[in-house]
Amino acid sequence: MSTAKTLFQKIADREIPAEFIHEDDLCFAIRDINPQAPTHLLVIPKRLIPRVAESSSDDVDVLGHLVVTSGKIARDLGLANGFRLVINNGKQAGETVPHLHVHLLAGRPMDWPPG
């Protein structure tokens, strides 16, 4: 197994700079460097969970925390009336970093079905 840190672990360890919107014991939130909406944040667990398909019952509290924290961030930013949460799993779904994270998108109409 590789011991190389993911991009998000390097950001959490302050090895790579980022604007932290939120941080607590379990997760942090930063702005996406390739935004797909006027507000596009990433809510990232500090503990490495590679992707949803590799999560386990040990991850339930962290995964729930990510969703609840995303809602709090949206409320704090005045976005509670309309935002979308997205989690990509695997390259075919658009995953670019093998470290689970929640995309919080807001500030524009969201089409359905998503692309």
C-alpha cells in the first residue's frame, strides 16, 4: 500500500496553501480550484477514506458529519435555499483525487438530471 499523501492530506497538513472556509476535528472545507458554480466548496474528511465504495461502518460518523457540516456551511453563507451536494466515486464519475470529499455547489440554477 502506498504511503504517499493525497492532495487533500497535504492541504490539511498545511503543506499546500488553501483558503480554509471551515475546519473542525473531523473535516475541513476549502474552495474548489476549478469551480463549477459561483460557490463551489469541498468538504473533506481529515481521515483518509478513498471513496464511498471503500467506506465501511467505521466511517458512518464521519460521513454523516460531512453532510451536516455542509448544511451548516451553506446556512452560514446564506445558501440554505438552494445548494447541491455531490460525491464522485471513481474516475468514470469524475473523481480526480482518491480522497472522498463532498462538493457543495450553489449560486446558479442546477439542472436535472445532473450531467
